[in-house]
Amino acid sequence: ETGVTQSPTHLIKTRGQQVTLRCSSQSGHNTVSWYQQALGQGPQFIFQYYREEENGRGNFPPRFSGLQFPNYSSELNVNALELDDSALYLCASSLRGFETQYFGPGTRLLVL
Amino acid sequence: DQQVKQNSPSLSVQEGRISILNCDYTNSMFDYFLWYKKYPAEGPTFLISISSIKDKNEDGRFTVFLNKSAKHLSLHIVPSQPGDSAVYFCAATGTSGTYKYIFGTGTRLKVLA
């Protein structure tokens, strides 16, 4: 059974640029959630995708957007990067109707 | 407004003794709670969960207790081992609608050999 994978592991961008982060869900899972974890904080919910549609969103601006593909993999896109976007971005997959989410290793984004 | 709070940023325990990590929540709509362990440079690893219909759940060395009236849960690790040293996050969710997790800020556990 393959776990949740994310790419890239690290990324450096400059303010104003755009970034795309990728996630492959665990085998058999159909729901993907994205979280942002700033230094010293717990992960914060960005949004969740189920059946290729956004199914719930946290308190993040519209420049954070996402996609889910038919194979349940997902992308997180962030436009007009700001310094405060520097964080660890975590993807979690789950099977709809089952509450436990399983996390990938994360992508560490640094915005300069 | 922080709906899930872990008031102890760090905890040190001797190997073999009990580790008790605490978590408080404010939202009465939460009905499912989880504990995750996180090592540096890794994603959170699921440890144990509990539904609000139960007050205790056990898995090997890990036991989670839920006190709904106090809106409090705790994770007990017995016996503690050096490999348990990590940051522990509690998370809460409501199981109707989006299963978005609300996380606490974490407790760093150090188990001393």
C-alpha cells in the first residue's frame, strides 16, 4: 500500500510569484485535504477536495486554489506569493465517510 | 479564537514512566478527536483516535481519554520510550459535512533515557 506522497520537498520562491504543490493520495482514498503549518503552530485547514470538487474551505484568501484529478491526486496553487506564505504545506488523504486522515511528508515553501 | 488548545508547549519524562499530554477544546460540535505524532522533516503520523460516544480508547501503549463535560482529552503513553520523543498534536473535527481538522499548537515530548 502506497502512502501519501508530496512534491517537491522544498521550494524557494520570491514574493509575487506563483507556486504549484502536488500530492498523491494513499491507495484507495478519494478525499484530499490541504493544510498550512507555520513555524511553531499546528496545521491550519486550507481546503478539501472530494470527487474533483472543493468540499469545504478554511480561512484562506482566493489566491489559494486547488484541483483534484480523476485519480484522486491533487494540486495546491498559490498566486501572488507573500512572505507570510512561507510554511510547511501538508496534504492528507482519507476515504470519504471515514474520519482519519493520513498525512504526507509535506512541502516546505520559503518565500523571499 | 483557538478552538483546540494544548497549553503545555513541552514535557520531559523519564524512560519507563507515564507521559500525559493534555488538550482542551471549546466547540461542542466536535465529535471526533485524534492524536498525531510529528518528527522533524516528516508529516504528522496518526496515533490514535476517539469518537465522542466513547470516553476511552486504547491501542498498545497509547490510551486516549475523553471528558466531554470538561471538553478535555488526554493521551497517556505507558511506558514512555526514547523513540516517543516528538511533537504531539491533538486534532478535533465534526463528522457532519467537511471533515476538516482543527489542530492544537502541539506539545514537544522529550523522553529521557
